[in-house]
Amino acid sequence: MRSASADTTPRLFSKRVIGEPGFLTRFGAYLRKRPLDARTRGIVGHLESIFGTWIDDIPLYLKALRHRSILVEHNLHNSESYEQLEFLGDAVLDLIVADLLFERYPKEDEGFMTQMRSKIVRAETLARLAGGLRIQELIEVGDRVRDQGIQTSVNVMSDIFEALIGALYRDRGYAAAFSFVKRAILHELDLTHMEAERSNHKSMLLEYAQGRRLGIPVYRIADVDGPDHLRMYTIDVLVGDRVMGTGIGKSKKKAEQNAAEQALAAFGKTSNP
């Protein structure tokens, strides 16, 4: 396994953003790291750089990077792998992402934010974030499985990404975990593309209907309610001669998308990836 060092740290995460610690804190961190071996110091330096802050409870992060395959080889307890911290990190990540979406999309409904959160926290997305930060280089696995690609598997990388969030939360608190996750998501994920991908129900319905020779879906305004500045549209979508979905929204476009989504569900299709 390659050792982590400051010169290999991803550029976007190379600056501290939470605020430089005071002299006593820096000195205390220096004393804690001084007796560490070179590899562990490299891991700590890498993590501090991507987190944007110093870390205190070093064994906690080493545990977050430890795969269960090493437990038998070193006679360690079952709780000494990343899995406990992954359980915690999963819950913390869900809260942080919900918090970020609430902040970014103040006018969207629960269904939209639920689907966006699902896209962000799914294993493939988290593994991509972990890979961008080269976390796979820090993962500790047993000698017998070292060449089996465990460190780069989607499930392990996503689980350890969550475990590190759990460790950061336990060690430095919610603010540090929130700052790290926010930067990781906003710097590495195209939320605008994910939003469009999620909401393109009309295109999906058109493709589905044409592929089965059902004709082109027709959108019809069923009702318009509310004052000019608070219009609420109700729109039906017809496929053939049948109303297959009804959508409500603050704009015609939103109502049509919601109607198309309902129609897809009626056909047994889903817009989720």
C-alpha cells in the first residue's frame, strides 16, 4: 500500500477551512503525532488535509480505515473494524445531506429532496467521492486479501467514507463533519445535473410511450388555482385515451413533470437510477 503524504493530497482539500487552531492546540497535536511511525503520520496528514482541520483521536480514524479481514490475522475484537463507525457515519451523513438540501432547495418538496438525498448517499456516489480523495490508499486490509481489490470495491470504499465521517463527528463534532461533507459534495458532484436527471420524467415517459407504440403523451391543464403570485397548476397527462397521471405544481413545467412521474409509476416504471 502506498503511504499517504502531504504532496499527494487532493488539491481541493489542501487548505484548512475551519480556522487555524491556536498555538497550544497545534503544539498538543504535534506532541501526539511525534511518536507515531511514518506511515501513521502520513495517514494523519492526509486526513487532516482532506478534512480541512486537525484531528485528535487518532486511533478512532485508524479504526475507521481497518477492514474486517485484518481482525483474524491480528487477533482483534469484532468491534475493531470500520463497521461500527460506518453505522454512525451513515446516520450523520443522512442528516448532513438533508441539511444541505434544505439549505439549497428551500422551495422544493419532500419528495424531491428525498430522491436527491438518495442519489447523493448511494454507494456508487460515495465510492466516487472516496476515490477522488484517494482514501483507498489508506485502507488497511489483511495480508491474505491484499491483492483481491478490496480497497477499491464500491461497497468498501463507500462504507469507509461513512466510517470516516462517523470518526470525524465523534472526534471534532457536527460542524467539522458538516464542513467536510459540504465541500466534498459541492466540489465533486454536479448537483444541477443530478437535479435535471432526477426531474426529467417527461422525457422518460415519452421514450417509454413511443417504444411501446402508445403515441405521444398529451398534457392537459385540469385546474388553475390561487392568486397570480401563488398559482397552483393541476395537469393531467394522457397516454392514448387514458389519463395516466395527474401532477400539481407551482408552474406548468413542475406540474407536468409530476404528472409524468405518476404516469411512469402507473406503468410500473421508476425514475430512480
